[in-house]
Amino acid sequence: AFLGNSDPEFTTHVVDTVDTEEFRLMPFRSPAAAEVFEYAEHQAAERRACPRDDVITQLLAPTRDGEPLTDLEFKNFFLLLIAAGNDTTRYTMTHGLRTMMQHPELWRAWRADPTLTHTAVEEVLRTSAVTMHFRRTATRAANIGGKEIAPGDKVVMWFCSANHDSDGFPNPWRFDLARDPNDHMAFGRNGPHLCLGAWLARMEARLVYEELMKRVDRLEPDGEPQYLRSNFIAGIKHLPVRVVA
């Protein structure tokens, strides 16, 4: 169940039980990842023999420094393109719907003024913060907020905390349909590693909410939500809903 790679209910943690280089270097702890790696190798061989005008051919081409990706780098990037966003996008939309059920006045206001969709989707992204953190290794000495960072130190960026920082967001715990500006950290903000799928995810969320508002008068909870067991992804696996059309 590769598409459930973030869910321990569906994932066999092979790296915990199998001491092999193949599994140690896999970015996702799922046996299906090995099959995706094999598929990536097959696709790479095809493109090297017969290049096409597509993403895979571009990934195999020399990079800015003149060197192509290594085989492992290519397979990891290929896997990332397939997996990224399959869970974070749906979890984000689910968090937004739960907020609308908790605060039905927001749903009514949004339906009454569809021009709020752009800012409302950004607020869903801010408040849900589905990817809770990333960790990086410092390559040089730095000072962050008065804390000295030495080369080799591990630095964790907590997106969920940053998105609720009162220095950046007035009333950060209030869901504001019209919040603007909204300089949240979703998708890596506007940094050099901005998520490739940021605009696709925004479009998917916008379309889901727009179509729901056309068809659904009210959403009501029909049971307790079931959360993903993870300290990395803030996901809602099951959200029982009663729909009032």
C-alpha cells in the first residue's frame, strides 16, 4: 500500500527488520517503494535509449553543474514525484472541512461569498499545517534567534508552530476566511525548495470546496474523527460526516 506510506496501519516497516542497503536508502518505509524503484529504473532505461519530451527525460539530463543525477538520486526524485501530495493534500482538505463543521458560521459565510475562496484556502493551509516539521543538517555555523548552530547540528523547522506565531499572524488561533496577507509556511513558503505541486494542491482544494458549496447546505459531524498515528504528518484518516443538501 504505497499510497498509505505515511500510515503505520498499512506500512510494513522493513527498515526496522531487514538490514540491507536497499531498504536503508529508501525514502519511504514500504516494500512497495522497492517496486517503484524498479519501475523507475525501467523508465530511465527507456528514456536513455529513446529520449522524449517529458519530465523523466529532463531528470536524466545533466543538471546546472553539468552532472546528471546519480541512479539513487533519480530513483528518489522519481518516487518523490509519484508520492508527494497524495496524502498531504487530502488531509489538508479534510482539516478544512472539520473546521467548517466545528464553526458552521464560517461555512455559511463562505457559501454566501464565493470570492473568499482564495483567502479561505490559504487559511486552511495555514491552520492545518499537515506536514508538521522538517529536519536539516547544518553545513556551516549560523545563529538562529540567538541560538548558535554548529556544522553538523540538526535543526528542526516546526511548520505548525510557525503558522500559529502571533508575531506573523494576528489572532493566530482564529480561522479568518479573509486573512490577507497570509504568509504561511505551507509548501516551503517561497524558498528555493518550494513544493512543485503547490499550485496543483491549491487548485484541487479550491475545486473540492467550490463543488461542495454548490451541493451542500450544511455539514455535520457523524462521529469522532480518527487521526493518523504520526509525529510527522497531521492527518485525519476518517471523518464521519452527515451531509445536509
